[in-house]
Amino acid sequence: MADTKITAEQAEKLLEKTRKILRANTYDKTGYPWDGYTMIFPAYGRFPGIWNWDSAFHAIGMIPYDMSLAKDQVEGFLKFQMDNGMLPDVIFEDGRIADTYSKPPVMAYAAMRVFEASGDSEFAERVYPKLEKNTRFWERERKGGELFHYDADRSDGCGDEEYLKRVCFETGWDNSPRWDGGKPQNLWAVDLNCYMVMTYRAMSKLAGAVGADTSEWDKKASELSRLIEQRLWNEKLLAYTDYDFVKGEYSDTLTPASFMPLYAGISSAEHAANMEKIAKDHFMPGMPTVAYTDPSFEIDAYWRGSSWLNVAYFAAKGLKDYGFDETADTIRNTLLCWVYNDGEDVHENYNPVTGEGLCAARFSWSCVFVRELLENF
């Protein structure tokens, strides 16, 4: 079925399934740390709390269905912003907070999407100062030289093993082969720097809505876009890859993150054409979290080969935006067919060979990206 196009009837069934799951994964009682906001959790019975980039994705997913709920996902999480501007990773139901590391900076992008859809300038006024503070955190605490890197707090005296775990958690790609060198904090990560371009653009849009100056954000978005093209293009692989700014070496690991410059719209036409070849040679049809051809590829190993809908969507959408319709549509249809064949579930990730659902059965952000694949592609 992966080679066939999803029909209108099948698409509606998929949308209905995702709506039901998102509603079922919504907290409906008071008494939680985020009291005053109605929040969505990742998956029933598996993740008791609210997660950082999950909440941003959930906001995007609720835009067509419940704008008030979409706004809550942004504002409810911003409630827990730390004094230094960082957004923590998790707020658990019992009040514990995972606050020694963050998650990829996508909250400003989500807030921009909510604002663009709602036109609510009061929402923009409420969130802009907090998002500006968060952007300053990334600039102050996560910039190594010209570009951005992931890191974590170890002021509590944690050992090297715990520190490495924290940094890996901040990336959102927990056990990815991207980090097998053991020092992800030394990498200019392709996806992170593209997220920061998206953040700067979002801040410009929100600044305009509140009457603030947009020129700083526009300039930074343009400059960072130029640096990504200049610093993160690996001539050996003819692909975007992470770069170890301490060793002065490019990574040889190809993942969906390599396609983020296409999603951000900053890739040159020549580089984009090379990336389409990379997609056809190494990632078809399921856009796994590491290339099918990579020695570290494992079928069911979380971020070491499973297909995750969020990063697969970014890659496929980037290819689509650059006009590589056949390649992009094949990935899209493959993913949607896997989800369609998943019964009442939409899994956390999928077996990149068979399409079998893996890990949590009714995963909220997977539902969000089913909708993105259907309605924003």
C-alpha cells in the first residue's frame, strides 16, 4: 500500500483517528502543576506530565480543532520558564521538573503558527517577552563560536556519564548514532541551527505583532542561514552533517536532520539536489532516523533506525518545497499508509522496514504530524 496515494476517505479516517487520540491525551482535571491551562500529554499511561517540544508540536496540532487549547500548549509550558530563560524538558504530574537540560527550540515557531492562524495580538503580547528571554538563553548558553550546539547543566557536580545523558536528552534524539562520538556538546548540530533560524523568523513575526523592532531578528536569521550553508555542508558526503567544532571534523552520520536546511528554506538549489540524491540512495521509503545504509542502523532501537513522524515530516516537506515531488510523495505516502494500517493507534515511531508500530501506541505528536502530512504538505 506504500506506493499508493492516500484517498480522501482514508485521509478523513486518519484525521478522525488522530483527533480522538489527541482528545483522549488531554488533561481534563485541575490540581496539576499547570493548573489554569489544559495540557496534552504524550501518551496515556507512558508519560505522566508535559514535555517541552512535545507541547510545541501539540500546539501546532490543535490549531485546526481548538485554538484555545493550542494557545494553552504554549502558555502552559512557558509558565515554567526558568530564571535564566531556559525552558525545562519535563514537568511531571507530581511537580518534579527535569530542569538540567532543555529540548530543541521549537516553541517560538509553534507560537508563531498559533498567532498566524488566530490573529490574536494579545496572545503574541503575552508570549513574546518569554520567548525573547528563551532566545537569549540559547544565544548565551548554547552558542559555541559562530553556530549553536546542545549542552546541559552540570552545576550539581554530576559525573561525565550523567552529563552526557543530559546533553543527549536535550537534543531530543536520545540514543542517536549522531552522538556515538561521546561529545554531542561539541557538535554544531544541523537541526538545532535550523531551528534557531526558524526561531529568529518567528520572533520577527511576533515582534511585528507587538510593535517591537524586527530588524535584529531578520538580520540574525539571514546570517545564521548563511553560516549553515557555509559551515555545515560536508563536501565529502555532499550532504549537510553535524560538525565537531573542537576537532574540526564533519560527522559521517546521515539522518533526517541533514534535510532540515531544506525545510527551513535555506539550502541552495545545488545542495538541495544533492540532498534529494541522498534521500533516494539512503532513506527510501520510510525516512528512518539514520540511513538504511549506515552500519549503526537498527530496525527497532528508538532513534537508531526507527521512523519518527516529526523528523521524517520535516525531511519530506523540505524535499517537497524544493520541487522533488516524487521522492517527497513516496516518503509521505509510505508513512501515512503505515499509520492507516495501524488500527486504532498512531504509534510513537515505526519499524522502517515493515511499517509496524513501535513503542507508545497512541502518541500525541505522531498524530500532529499525520495532520501535517495530510494538510500542510
